Amino acid sequence: MKLDLPLPGADAVPEAEWPREVDEPVLIFVEHPNLAYARDEAERDRWRGWFKAAWTDFNGGGWVWHGMLGTVTHVMPDIDDPRSYLYRGGAA
């Protein structure tokens, strides 16, 4: 499920630099291949976004998430993690 969060900022880590820990809940920023053809900002927002995810070592390793197909470009702590600048103290 796509989350309504801002574009990656200084707190987001490039995907290649994120220290992968199996099953650690994180947020990943995904860019769909159709992003290259978007004509304006509103259309670009349809083809990119943040998703809750986790790393798995199964079958060679990779990100697991429910949402849009695409390339993971950035990672940051889950919004339920106190390390995240989006942390809300566990409040619902």
C-alpha cells in the first residue's frame, strides 16, 4: 500500500547504502518504469512512492513489499521506528 509521505529527503538513505537486516521493517521509495514518461508532477506522483517493506535473504535476497512494481531507490526507518524523522510516538 502506497503511503502518503514526502519525496526522499536528507533522512532517506540511497538503497545501495542501507545496511540490510532480515525482516527489519523499513520504508522503501519505489520508482515505476513509467515515471520516465510522466508529463507533470501529479502524473509523476502516480509512478513513485513510499511503501512499507522488509529485506529477505530467501532465494538470493531482496525487498518484499505490497505495492507498485519498480526500482527501490531509497530506504529509511519505518514510521513506527523512533529513528525515523516521521516517528509519531506509536500514536494511532
